[in-house]
Amino acid sequence: MSLDEYTRREFKQVGTRVRRPDGVDKVTGRAMYGADATAPGMLVGRILRSPHAHARVKGIDTSAAEALKGVKAIITGADLPAQEDEFIRDVQDNCMARDKALYDGHAVAAVAATDAATAKAALKLIKVDYEVLPHVTDVDAAIQPGAPVVQSGRTLENVPAGMSENVTSHSEFGHGDPAEGFARADMILERSYRTAATHQGYIEPHACLASYASDGKADLWCCTQGQFNVRTLCAAIMEMEASQLRVTASEIGGGFGGKTTVFIEPVALALSRKAGRPVKIVMTRDEVFRATGPTVHTSTDVKIGMTKDGRITAAEATLRYSGGAFPCGTVDMGAQAAFAAYDLDHVRTYGWNVMTNRPKEAAYRAPGAPQSIYAVEATLDELCQHFGLDPLDVRLKNAAKKGTKSSYGPTFPDIGLTATLEAAKAHPHYSAPLKDGQGRGISCGFWFNFGGNTCVSLNVNTDGTVGITEGNPDIGGSRASISLMAAEELGIPYDRIRTIVADTSSLGYNDVTDGSRVTFAVGLATIKAARDAIGKMCGRAARIWGIDPEAVEWKDGATVPAGPNAGKFPPMTLAEIAAVSAETGGPIAGHHEVNADGAGVSFGVHIVDVEVDRDTGATKVLRYTVFQDAGKAVHPSYVEGQMQGGAVQGIGWALNEEYIYGKDGRLQNPGFLDYRVPVASDLPPIDAVILEIPNPGHPYGVRGVGETGIVPPLAAITNAVCRSAGVRLHELPMSPPRVLKALAG
Amino acid sequence: MRYLAANTAHEAAEALASEPGLSRILAGGTDVLVQLKAGMVEPDLVVDIKRIPGIRTISAEAGGFRVGAAVSGAELGEHAGLCALWPGIAEGFQLIGSTQVQGRATMAGNLCNGSPAADSVPPLVAANAVARITGPDGDRDVPIADIPTGPGRTTLKKGEVITSIFLPARPDRAADAYLRFIPRTEMDIAVASAAVSLELDPSGTVRSARVALGAVAPTVVAVEAAASCLIGTSLDDEALARMAAACEAACAPIDDKRGTIEFRTRTAGVLARRAALIAYARAGGSK
């Protein structure tokens, strides 16, 4: 890990709340989203989807559809290549079924036609011969021997014989000897929990425009969290060289992890290649729910031993996650994260992935962590209630700190958990009186955070402004943060900088906008690109002044002689150096490329007050406060936005959001009417308290903040509901019928 | 698909009656346009009734109000006299959809959509409101309660159009209230709902009552057994408990993604009890 990046400094611009560069475009409708791309001669693409949860596709007759006037191309799984690589094959098979439809909504064919009505009519003319197979949509049912098998031959060697073939992998993390630790406990509590699959719920449906030329070059415009990853996946599926496929990311109307893969993009490319014309596909909301990634749904057993003064003596968890119809590694992250907040001598987590006839999981904010940490934090709360201990004190007593060997292996460097817990304890919210019938809950949260491959170019324009070219779609205000960091480093005003998100032909490879990585990694690369440009500008000034480049320094946006011995020259500002760059060696640009390490883990603590209506089971969230370590908040409003947004999505998950499957294996609620994300009037004001414990791995101390915020709400609300209603629920969502039933006993 | 903007109710009725294919009436369009867009219906004829004279106005009549079939929720909500006379009807209607939807949605459309969860229907039933229907052969007046027959179905015959809804006069010390249960706070469909309309005598005793429940049966149901529990009382706890039990007994809901049979049944009684207390207070009753 690079833990020597950070140096303490006084910030002039970082930490201010500047105006976001994409704000006017977004509020005036000028912003170009995925569905806004058009091309001459463009066709409309539509996808035919399986109405069955599980069915063998015995044959597809497209002849009648092909004969329809205006239909220009039809593809099925047979039009895509056989893939050797298992990961690519799963992505491809999820975009277009090959032999079996694996879930309700799985794509089986696609049409490109001159208009939407023709495309729709053509879908009705495609005849699919299905052999309907038994299905299984629940993780606990799918793990049973004898359950219908979703896919055969996908089980890894570490899964013991005799289990269902739906079980694809097993993982184990931890240290110490739990049996020894449990022996020292005054109380051992074992509980089981279930969480429903939830969808990321981004407002913008997936949309793309593909144009494949007769010479084998192609362009793709799409809404995505990672155009380079789209290029990698689509180039593999289309058997193209990366250089021949240029992918441009649109503005994005929400992603939350769900736009880190492809669904319609390879289909549009294949249709375009076949039709010889550009093809646009825009998903309906129904398609988004049925065929794009929700989270895993889970079933978890937790066992925690505690002394009567609140010290955890041992902890274990067994996690059963299902990421739908394909093998999925999310359970490993859940198993690693489960006890990460605590300094434990004896801890063990076990993860099992189980396939079900549901859509392929896609990442959703801190994938895997909310579910496992929910189970742990709810169990801890019950132990606190049992011993009559303050839940924050118990967490403080057990909190991981610098030097703690984490439950997933690494030893923590400087982390902010204790400071975050102390801030929560000192906050007026924690001591505010509650009325009868109200309850207060708390929970910790954790996420690893990520750095990754990053490439930034910084161009100094001759008028003294700066353009930054980066490769990560802006899903949370990152362009403003990147401009701010460049402004800080260069010593020029924020509004002289414009940051753009480049296409895949304009820049080296950038990892997806995920893992809370962008402000950290792209910020780091931007600062270093600025330093690169500064070095070059010092060289130009040295040349003008006729002194050694080493004798020139950068101070407050200008070159100055390094000391009295360097000579006496008036400072040259960035604008002055840029204006004469043609005479001093040509354009000035800085670059930085890195596979960034040292992202720095992130902890959060949430406090929530609720009131349960005992007659209807409805939970009203009254007050909510989020505490989170941001390392350094580059743009505090966006950091607060991430913290509040995570809380909102967690509130939805805790109370109402769920994928509901019928006995027929079909999704019952593929729309925002019955898949209930919270609306504004469901929410209280959410206070965000930012802590700044600098991350040693970033020049300004930045930690990612995008994901941790969705982790604590699940348990915090569960714990608050318990303290309000007097009954504890062990399943999410805590929808009113479930709460009312629990109240009835 | 053909589109006709009818200039008279008779023209609309004639066009609908003579259409051999599938037809739909367009008022606010908040159901029809969504169904069209989702591909749920593919009508051959759409008849827009918004240009029919008087169909977008509220007029005083016989101490009550006649509400044109194309009056939106937003327009009705701005009518102080109507809101004072029938606050439960106004609040039920205005719970439908969002602010944007309120600018278009109509009570007649909500009724004709035939949903047992329609928010404007229970208070209309509790109010003994009457729909005026124009057909090819003339007009007829039908109590609201007699219009829905099941999810998506009504007693309207081919060619018939609701042109207005009449809300009757009522004495002093009378009021109504409507409550629904939704898992969210807005933008949702009732899992269960209840409307209560009360008239009090000068002493605060309930002289007459109507109770109607939504989303707990194939149609909105008027529960006379529940209403009779309230008559002659001052809404004491025992009367309210008996009324809630009568409501529960009248429930025949479905189990679905929006709620269980058990939950809908229980909640209907809770909502009726709460709505009764609100209506009672509005009518000037004090407890």
C-alpha cells in the first residue's frame, strides 16, 4: 500500500462548496443522457424476453418477423460467438440467452426495425419454442439438495459433494478459535436473517446507440459507469479489437453500481452489424427491473458471544447469497465485511453463493456488505438490550483501530471508526429525548473502497485556462471535485478549469466508476498530472529566465525563483507562461497514469429515530444523522449528498423495497409503483456529519465516500423499530404487513 | 387508432356506440395514456370528452354541487365551497397520483377505471353521490355505488359516458373524511381505505352515517352494518370497536404484492375508526 502520499497542508479551494459544472445542463434539460443520442438512418432495437422463470429454448422461428416490412435485422443467441472465457460467457449469455432462459425477463431475441411500432409488431411474430422447466427463486430453497438446478457444472472444487449444484462457491475468512472465544462469553446469541433483493433504482433506464460500419469499426454511445469496461466486454462479445470500438459515455441518470456491466450494448452492436445501420435500444422500466442487476438476496446466520460488560469474545457468520442465475462473488465481500468494524480475537465468516432463477446480480453500493453487516449489527443490538448496555459504548469498546488485524486479514492503518463513534455519541441527536412509542437505533457500517487503473491528462490552454480529460463517468459530482483538486494544486481559480469525461479512444484505460474510487484515484492522478504540468511550466520559466529548471519553484499559481541565489525575476503566472508557450517549446500538458493503491477503508455510524404505528405496522422515520469519515471532503456538499443518498436507499431497503416473485417464478412488481423506493415525503431531514481523518494513501487525505452510507441503515432502522414497537424483526424489508404480524405475535 | 374530440356528449355517445372495435374515453388521460404506453390496451377509437360544454366546470345545484366529468383534482381542490361541504371527497380525490397527475386526473375517470382501490370512489359512495350518464338514447342518473362491478368493470353500457357527478346538499353539523393506507406517504395505491360520512344532531349524537371501504373487495363496498354501529352514538370506544369489527367482517380482499388478506382486513377497520373520528370532529362533534 502506498501510505506515504499524504502531506498536511492548508487548503485554499478544496473544501469549498463551488457550483457544479453539470448543474445548468441538468436542470435545463440540455444534458445528453443515454437515450438522447441519435444518428442518421438510425433503427429502433427491441428485445424479446422470456415469460418463463426457467425454460429450455428448443427453437426460435423468426421467419414471420423477418418478413415484416421495416424489419432490418433479428438476432438470437446463435448470432453471438461461443466464448471460452467463463466471465465473458456469463455476461454474454445474460445479454442474450443461448440454450436456456434462466429467469423471467431473460432476453431471447432482438429486432431492429425502422420504427418502434414495427419493432414491437415484429417481437410478436417471433415464435419461441419453450420447454418450461421447474424453477427456484429463493436462496434457501435453491440450496436444498433436489432443488431445480439453474445451471449444471458451475460448482467450484471448494464446495463439498452432496450439496445442490446451485451452490457454486464457498469462502471462509477470519482468525483465532471461535470455540475458545465463545467459552468465555456470558451470553451467546444466535440469530438468522433474510434480506430481499433490491434494485439500484436509478431513474435513467439503460440506453445505447450502436453504429457498426462496414469496415469493421464501431462507435457506441451509452449510459454507463465505465466506458472502458463496456469496450472490453463488447469487443470480446463482438470479437473486435479494442482500438476499433470507441465507446462514449453519456451523462448518467444514476448508476449506484448497476451500470458497471452491459445488458443491451452488445445486442445493439450485433443488430447494427447485421442491419448495416445504427441501432438504438432504450430499455423500458419493466425491462430494467426484470433483466438488469438487482442485489443479491440473502439468508444469514450470526453467532456472537459477549461478556456482560460488552466485550465481544467471538463471532461467526454463515452467509448464503444468491446473485441470480449465474455464479456470483458478492458473498465473499459480504463475508469479509461482516465484522470489519470490530477488533476481535476470534472471528470466522463463511460464504456460500447459490444460483436461483433470477436476473444476474449487478453491483449496488458496497455490494454484499449491507446484508451481512445488517445481521451482525442487529444481533449486537439484541445483546446490548440483553445486558442493558449503551449500543455506542459497546461499539466503542470493540471498535477496530490502527493496528487491528481485521476480520478479513489485513492490519488496519489509520482509520476513523473510533472518532466516528465518539462524534455520534457527542452529537445532540444521541441524547435528544424520545417520546413514548418512539425508538432510536444505531449501526456501524464499513466499506473497503478501491483505487484502480486511472489515467488523466491535464492541458494548459494558451489563455491560461485548463482542461482536464478523465475517463470516469461522473455519478456523484466528481467533475467538480477533480476541478477543485486541480485548482488547488495549480493555484488557479476553480472556474478556469473544465473537466470532461473522455471516450475510450482519447485516454488510457480507466477502471469503472465504482468502489468509491473516483474522487480518490482520479483525484490522485489529477494532482499528479498537475504536478507534471507544473514541472513543465517551471522548465519554461527557467528557459525564459535563462536559469536552471531546478532553480524555479511553483507558488500560488506562478513560477518564482527558488531562492535569492536563483536570480531576481518577477513571478510568471500560469496564464503568462501559457500565453508564450508556442515560443518556449509548444503546448503544455501534464499526464499521470497509475494503478492506485491505498484507497483507505471507510467507516460510518448512523443514528435513526422512528415511530411505528402499532395499528397498521407503518414505520415513520423521524430523524436521521449520518457520521462518516471522508478523509478530506473535497466538495462537502457532494460528500453530504453521498451520505444522505446512501441513507435514503438504505431506508428504502429496510422498509419497503423488495423483489417479489410469484409462485410462477415471475417478478410481480417490475415498476416504481410496486417497487417502492422512498419518495421525498417519506424522509426526514438527514443530517450529515463529516469527519476528516486523513487517508495516508492520498496526497490530500481523501477517502472514497460513495458506498459506506448504504451499509448502516438496514440495522439502524431494524434496531430503532425494535425499540419503538417492542418486537424484533429478522427479515427485510420491514413492510407494514410484516411489522403488524410481528406485533400481533 | 382514431382520435375524436367530441363537441357534445351526444356526439361522444354516438361515436362510442357505433364503434365496432375497442374504444376508450379520454378525459384526464392519467389511466388511459399510461395503459396505451404500456401496451395494455390498443384501442381503435379514443374519444376525448374535454371539449364538451360544461364538462370542466363545477356548478351549485340544489344545495350541492355538480362536478363536470373532466374537472381535475387541482381544480376541485380550489373550490372552497365544495371542499367545505364535502372535505372527504376533496381529500380522497386529491390523494391520487402526484401534483402533475392532479392537474389532469378526474373523479369520473377514477370511477370508470374500475379499480377497487380508487381513492375518490369510497367518499363518493359514502356521500350518496350520483353520476349523470349520457348514452345514445339520452341521460340517466345512477348512484356511484351502482357503477363498479369488479376490477376494470362497470355497469356503463356501450356508448355511455359519465358527464358529471352530483354531490348532494347536506345539513349543518355534517362532514366526511377519507383515509387510505399506503406503504409510502404519496405516489402509491391504497392497500386499504375507508370513507366515513356523518350527520350529527345538535347534541353531537350521530344521526346518520355512511361507511365505504376501498381495496378490500372486488368493488368499493358500502358497509351498512358498520354505519349502523355509529348511529345514535357519540363515537364512544365501544361503538368504534363494533364499527371496526363490522368493517373487518365486510372485507373480502385479495392476497397480493400490495398486501395480505389479514393486513388489508385489519387495516380497513383501523382506517374506518380513524376516519370516523376525523369526520366527527369536522362535523362539530367534540369528544
